[in-house]
Amino acid sequence: MKSNWQQIISERKSAILERWLQSALALFPETMASGTPTGEALLDGMSMVLDNFEGNPESCGEGIHSIARIFAVQPLRPSVALSLFPLLQELLMERAPKEADTEALRARISAITFEAFDRFLENREKIYQLKVEETRSQLHMLLRSTQS
Amino acid sequence: MSKYAPRKAQLAREFLEKPTPLKGAQADREWWEMPVDFHDGNWCFPGKPDTLKAIGFPNPRKWAATDEDWQLPDGWEKIIHDGLKERLKKFRSLKLYLDSCVRCGACADKCHFFLGSGDPKNMPVIRAELLRSVYRNDFPMVKKILKGFSGSRKLTKEVIKEWHSYFYQCTECRRCSVFCPLGIDTAEITMVARELLNLIGVNNNWILAPVANCNRTGNHLGIEPHTFVQNIMSLVDDIEELTGITVNPTFNRKGAEILFITPSGDVFGDPGVYTMMGYLLLFHHIGLDYTISTYASEGGNFGLFTTNDMMKKLNAKMYHEAERLKVKWILGGECGHMWRVVHQYMSTMNGPADFLEEPVSPITGTKFTNATSTKMVHIAEFTADLIKHGKLKLDPSRNDHLRTTFHDSCNVSRGMGMLEEPRFVLNSVCNSFNEMPENTIREKTFCCGSGSGINAEEFMEMRMRGGFPRANAVRTVKKQHQVNALITICAIDRATLPPLMRYWNPGVAVYGLHELVGNALVMEGETPRTEDLRENPMAIAEEREDGDA
């Protein structure tokens, strides 16, 4: 029987979200409170992923992107930051009925993790792009002052 | 004794247990056990030897924070010790702030760097403790009284490294001080710590290079007077092309009524130049008798982030120039820390400026009594007064392509209490203004994350972390109201917020308040406006075209 993971999630969303969020906040050097801006932003992103787990890929992607964006500027290895997504698999398995299709879940979590990896790298590249842009504009200023 | 008083045993237990502000995973550690780590993105390049020599700062050398040996000068411990002793005597506030903290932790989660990084040493209480712990160890009277529970420690090279790391992860924004029940201003502790570090050559090039430039040519970028004029005149050409109006700024003109000083970022930086165009249009619109100095060509004062003496020196140049040009008073542009220096320190540092007159608006006759001592008026209150008296012809629909929100610059809001004037101006020049959440604006505003001279590109990751709380508040209004324009009245914000927005909120552009004023001003004799000062199409022009079709 094919399981509907979206339904499993929606029936248990608040408990899953709470555990998932706490695990994400614990990745910071000092455990971050859930009411902080980081907590709020992670909650939004995670909520989006859970609400669109098997549904709207665009909204799910947006949630993944916002989570990856937060961790891409933290001094964490990508493997640590992205461990959040395999962790979601564990959280879901713990709460799923016995007959749930674990293979489908594994495949979906893999796809989400790969997407998160892409977004994480995109954001790292963005940081370096911003650095280059600032260096370039400084160079431009120097040239301008020597030219006149 | 009251039956509600705590029992002796309870007090003794609390005393022995030494409650720590660290919670969660760090609860069983002391903050000083956590090592200092320098890696890409969390430290700024140190001052270059030539820069230090140019301003006579000690210990010029080539070094990096990742070096094992920082080549500190001989006797560096004594230099720091004597430096602290001297400053404790000189600044009574410092002694008060060092002595009075009870480590309640009310400030802990108010710092944008802590909120963005989760690093416990970014809690203001612990940041101050970095210096306080040495103070407690080194100063006999304090040691005698507090020995045993004060959390004191010896000054070592590791402590210096820690200071360098964390006092440059503080933007001196003072948000923590708003929430401190004792009114401790951790920003002033950071200022003194940076001053002490400068005594032994532990510094930051992004701060010292502008200081040296300003010391030499009068502005942070080191631009010579003729280039300064050339740049403003190129903006005059741009204005003419866009509006058909020729504005006529004058330079170093003796006898002008007003000396206008703004951060050099407004003359050279994008998007600051559009704000400058707004000023020029405004002054032309009201026929203001003003001049711009090519010597005091900088409103900003990076001395504030360096040493008290340097701040005093760089501030003095503005007043010397005002005296030389024989103006009546000074009008200051949109800047953050310039106003912190003027509003909080100028009067006792270089003032009162008795050779100038109490500022009076030549257009409305309003006396700016708040500037009686400094003789310097903020452009936002000057423009707000003009609008209040109906002296400006404005068409706010010219900004209809923008859905705005307003970022209170820390130094203007918390440093001088200016909260209403920019909002009044903004509401008069555009039709869509949306406030960010209440706990992120006005005196509780979140910093841009890159102020106080840490806007270095090599520090980008940390800047993105520190700026995250502000960006998150912008995200809220972007989501709720489709905001696409973040308005500021600070030149550093105009430099730091664009990359912050590009990272966290793509699609939100950063504008100066007077850029929007410049868009909205209806100038006499202008050609029909179709584009804003950035040459982006105005919504009303597009509507007009649709109507014609």
C-alpha cells in the first residue's frame, strides 16, 4: 500500500516541527531560543518544507532555500548543517504507521537533501560574489581618484 | 526582617554556584574556557604599516589574526594596564560600567551578533566581561573586595586575541543598553577596549585607512579637493539630464549662510550619490544659501571607532572650516555615527561652537534650539520643518514604484533620539510606507550588522550573521506588504544594507531618504519626469503613457 507522507505529516506536524526545530537550533554554539529571529526564520522555512513535502515543489524549495541560507553563513561544515534533512527522515519514521512506505520517504528525503546541498553551495557562492563586488567597487574608487 | 527575604543559606548557595549566563550545551562551562578561533570570514585585516605611520599609531608591522605571534611590542602588558588606568581616571562612565554590572543577562539576547551567530561571547554581558575580568584582576582595590567570586583573570596574549575578535564583533549600536536595567552602555566599553588595543598595534585596516585618509585630505576615501568637486559636478549633469534643472552648488565660498557637510559616501558611493542628488535638488528648490567644503569633505568620523583623541581631531576640522568660511551654522547630511559624535560628544569635546550662530531655518524661521550648543542641524529635521510649513511642492506619487519601509539607523535613533522626523518626511514623499515589527524599530532598532568600521569584505560571513535580525524584520514586511525599498538615513547603512539585502532579501533595494525627496520634488521649470534619480521608470509616467495610448 502506498503511504501518503503528506497526510502523515499534517496529522503530526506540530510535534515533528518542534523536534526538528530544536535540533536545528542546537547546531549553534549556544542553543538558540525558538523566539529569536533565527528561530522564527527556521520555523517558517521548516513549516514550508513540511506543508509542501509532497505537494507544491516551489514552496518546498523556498523553505529548503531559506534553511540553507541561514546555515551557509554559519561556521559549520556542510555535512553538519545538512544533517538536518536526514534527521527529518528519522523523525518521520519514528512517528509513521508500520505500513508506511519507507522507500518513498527515503527517496523524497534524498531529493530534498540534494536540493538543500545545491542551495547551500549557491549561498556560499553568493557570499564570495558579494566579496568580489565590494573589492571591485573599492578598486573602481581607487582608479577614479588616480584618474582625476 | 521580612519573612519574604531570601534565607542566608540560599544566598550562600547562589554565591558559591556563581550563576552563569551560559545555558543549554554550554551550561557546565565558563565562558573563558571557550577558545578563540580565527577563520575566513570572522576577522578583519589589520592596519597596514604605512597607514599607522601616517597617523603616528604605535607598532606598525605586517601581521594577520591567524598568525601565532602577533608581534606585540615589548612591555605590552604594562601598556594595556597603564592605558586602562588612565582611562578609568578620565572616563567616569567606564568605571561605573565596569563596576555596576550584576550579570543579570537582560542584554544577552538583544545583540544582533549573538542573535545571528549564537556565539555566547557575543552576549553583551560577556563581551564586557572580557575587559571586566582583567580589570578585576589588575586593580588592587577591586581585587581585594571582589576576590574569590569576581571571575577575574590574568591578561595574556590569548586575552588580547579574544578582545580583538569580540570587540570587533560589536558595532557599538547600543541596543543592549536600551534593555540594561542599570543603563550600562557596552558600546563605551567596546570603544575603550578598541582604544587599548590600538595602543599595542592591534587594529583594523577598514577603520584606520579612512582615519588616515580623513586626516590627510579631509574625507574617508582620500579624495583630493578637485576630484571632490568634479564628482559633485557630474551629479549636477545627471540632475540636468533627468529634470532639465541646473543646480548650482558652490564650494569653499566664504560668507555663505550655511556649510553643508555630508558623508563622502554620498559623493562617491552607490547608492549614496542619489541621496546627494536629492540634497542638491532640495537646496535649489528652496534657494538655500549654502556652500560645500572640499576640506571638511567628510561628515563621518571613524575616530569614534579608534580613539577619543582621533575622534576629537576629526570632529574639529568641521568646526575649523565653518569658522574659516564664516558661515552661520552647519547643516549635516544623512549619516549615523557623525550624529552620535556631534550629539553626544562634540559639545564637551570641541564645543561649544560659540563663533557660530544658533541655527535658524532661513526659509521657515524655525529656531533649532536643540542645536544651540553644536550649531549643527540634521537634514531630516530641516526637511521635516520645511514640509511642516508647506514650503516644498511634492508629488508623492512619483515614488509609487516603491513600497517602502524604514530602517532606523542606530546612532540617529538611539544616539540622538530622532525617531519621528524621518518618518514624517517619508510619509510626505511616498504613498506606501510600512513599518517593520515593533521590537525592531525606533530605539529598539536592529543594527545593519556592519557599522563601527567592520564593513570589510573579508568579514562578509560575520556581517551576514550580524545583519540577520534586521534582514529578518525586512523579510516580514516584504512578505506582508511586498516592500521593495528599504529607506535609511545613514551612509554606512547605504553601503552595508545592499549586500545584506542581496543575500537575505533579494529584490529589496536600499535608498536614502533624500533620494525619495528628490524624486518627489516638483521643480519650477522642470521637464516632465519619467524616471527617478536612478533612471528607473516612475509608475506615474507609465500610467501616463498607458492613458495616452
